[in-house]
Amino acid sequence: MRLTVNDGYVNAYAYVTITINNVNNNPIADAGAPQMTGIHEGDTVVLNGANSSDIDPGETQGLTFAWTQPSGPTVTLSDASASAPSFTAPPIGGGDPNAFVDLSFHLVVTDGCGGSAESDTTVHVANIPHAPTASAPTPITANEGGSTVTLDGSGSSDPDNDPLTYAWTQVDGPTVTLAGANTATATFNTPWVSANTPLKFQLTVNDPYRGSSSAYVTVTVVNINTPPTLVNPRADVPVLWPPDHRMVQIHILGVVDPDQPPYNSTITINSVTQDEPTNGLGDGDTPVDAIITHNPGSDDTLLLRAERSGKGDGRVYHICFTAADPEGSVTGCVDVIVPHDKKTDPAKNSGQNYNSTK
């Protein structure tokens, strides 16, 4: 720098040198405002340090960035040296809608002269509750009449690993009684059906946070039994002869049932009546003209007395019965006669007024 002095006639000069020393200013770090709303597990999150600056001319463009994560579940930054790195918000265990985690991030900004500055920010990650998934078994086929069916819903699951509750209900078909309806595995016994019949069941699973899911299964109950029918019902001994007061065993014919045990029908004798008194008709008359023996699980046994009044027109026994299997039944009546004079004679039914068993 030169100083000039003039006295009006001549100039005089003096020189001085000024040295200016550079002073570096630290940059200004800005990690961005805390992100406290709107972020959920699994979201992509962007950190923003781009507003960091340096007051020294030309140094803002040369800033370098270093991001670290001091706290919270560890995440992977796309580029920890970028001004605005991204990451995926971490999962949060359980289905509690109020659950959350806070992640803190620390930013160090450095300029080209070694000056640095720091800044911190926070990211609030909210939980996303997930509903469970109900899993019912594939369609089931079972025979009628007491077969045990198992409804297995143990394959149901919850993405949040929440504990589940179970509820089995029947939504269609003949009503059955479910055992273990509030467990993963319920059972029931099949009913009797007249044709192949579908039963529909619903499984509903719930988590503790009102998450719910339902699944359905159809059980087809197969009709394997045919109820009995009557075709020309009759007694195997339609005529008792001679009238010698003996007890004769009688069987009922004409009950048609194609099924084998335990589905075949059995015959129950309901009543035996006759058109003559059981006693008091003369010499040799014997009381109690019919004996019925009930045999659980098999046909009843019937004995009839070969007897009639010598003064009448023959005796008519009227036998009423029920043929039943586990699914259905049919009723009918047959007659057995004791002729008056000879085996080929008819007997006149004078009215079934007397109980043959008394």
C-alpha cells in the first residue's frame, strides 16, 4: 500500500505492507426437524441434512457429512456420508396399536478447512397392528351315526405373534354339539341323515387388540344307512294248530332293511290283543296267552298260545310292532289265527278287546 504526500511542488511517497490472515468459520450443521408423526414400521424414511451450511464463501458446496445412530433399534442407512440418506423403519413386535420406537441420529458436518459442527434429530416410528389369519381344514367327509370329526384350526397365525383366541360355530346343517369350541381343535359326532348332508362351520380367531379373521370348513356327512320298510308284513306262523294250549314262538316277516349291524333294524313288540277273553272260556283254558320278552339290541321274542274257545268262531291275535334302526323306524300289525274246527278254516275277528299278555 502507498502513501503520497504533496507540498504543492513535489510528491513524496511511503509504502506499507498489510498481511491479512485467514480465519476459518465452522460450518452450521442441521440434521433436520424431528419426524414425530406419520411414520410407521416398514416405511422408507429420509434424513435431511441438506440445510447445513458454511458462512465462508465457497465452502458450503464442499461440506462432508457423517451420520451415526446413537439409540433405537439399529437400521441401515443407504449412505451414511450423504446429506440425505434413507432407511427402512424397523419392525415393532406385537400388535399393540399404541406401540412405538424412537430412533435418534447424530450428524457431523465438516468443511474443507477442518471445521466441523454437530446436530441431532429423532424419528418416531409407530406400530402397525396386523390382523391374524384364520386357517380351517380342507373339506371333510365322514359317515353318519356318531363318527367323530375333528376341526383343526391350529394352522391359524398372527404376523405380530400375538396370542390368539379361537371360536368355532356351526353356521349350516343339522345341529351338532361341538366339544372344545373355544380351542384350536374342536370335535363333534356326526348325526344320522337321510341323504348326504353338508355341515358348515366357521372358525374365528382374535388377537388381544381386536384383530380378527374367519375361515370356513364344510363337513359332508355321508348317508350309509337305509331305514327299515315293510313289504307284506306277516307272521311266520300265521295259523296256530292244533289248539293244544302250547306256547308257539312267532316271528315277524316282511321287514326290509339292507343294512348290516350295527345299522340293521330290530323289532319291538308293542302290543298283542285278541278277540276272546284270556281265561274263563271252559275246560283247558289257560290265562296269559302271549309272552313278550324284550331283548335290548335284538328282536323281541313273542310266544302265543295255541288256544281258542270251543264255543266261538276261532281266535284272532293282533300283533303290533315297531321295526327301528338308529336312523328311522316303521310300525305295523299282523294277525295270527287259531281256527275253530280245522287248520284251513278262517277265524272271525270279533273285536280286539282283550290284552293277550294278562
